[in-house]
Amino acid sequence: MRASICKSALLTLGALLCLGTALPASADVHQLGAVNVSADHYTRVSWTRFDGPVERLSFVPDNDAVDCDHITINYRDGTSHDVFSGVLLRDQRQTITFPDSDSRLRSVDFACKARSLDGARITLSAVTEGGLYPDRDADLHMDRQAHLRTFESASAEP
């Protein structure tokens, strides 16, 4: 009798685990866009208008390796953190993960340049839960269209 109860409990637990892995995740991947950066100088880029909490950001250089002076995350509370500096190889994904308490982004700023070609393209995507920030208008429907600005300068400093 006792062995039968243990087997039933194990089967139930196994079924629940299988069910949990079969359900799709509620997070959505949003490709925010891409930007071209120069090879002869750092191109400063600022991405803004993150309308909801962001779980992860991914940077992927599509056609050449890039040298990034910095990738800086600016939060809605006014704090900023440098999260990456260095070389990203072609098609190498650099992913930045945020805990729930740090997911309220204001902008992502970075300064990168192509390593060998005339220029490189960097694609930015975000993994989100898809909801708006609580202080945003719930009736305002946006498909997470981020805003992009580039600044051409000879150095990485603003």
C-alpha cells in the first residue's frame, strides 16, 4: 500500500513537471531595432521609450565585430550602471539580465565602432512581460516602439 502511494505521488509530480515545461513562457521577445555604427570613430547611441519592465536586453553585431567603449543602462529612478565594455564578435549575443527591481529602464546608451568593415549593424532586442509601467496610461496601446538617437563624434565621450 505504501509503495503504491509513493508511486502515485511520483507520477503526479512527474506529470506536473512535464506540464510546467510544456507551457509557453509569458515573456515576449521584441526586436527594438538596429543601428549602423562607423568603423573610423565611436558612434554614440541612445535608445529610449521602454514602456514596460524589461527582463533582458540583447545586443548582436550582425555583419562585423564591434568595439564598445561602454554600454550604460539608465533607470527611471535616475541611477545609471555601466554593464559592458569590450569587443563583441560578429553574431555574438551580449545579453544583459535585470532582476525585477531593476527592470524599469529609461534608456540604454552605448558607444561602439566597427572593427574591420566600413561599418557594422547592431541589433537590439528586449525580453519583456509585455505590460506597461503602472504609471503609464493603460488605454494607450503601444507596440514597444523604442526611440533611437545617434550622435556622431570622434570620441566615445559625450
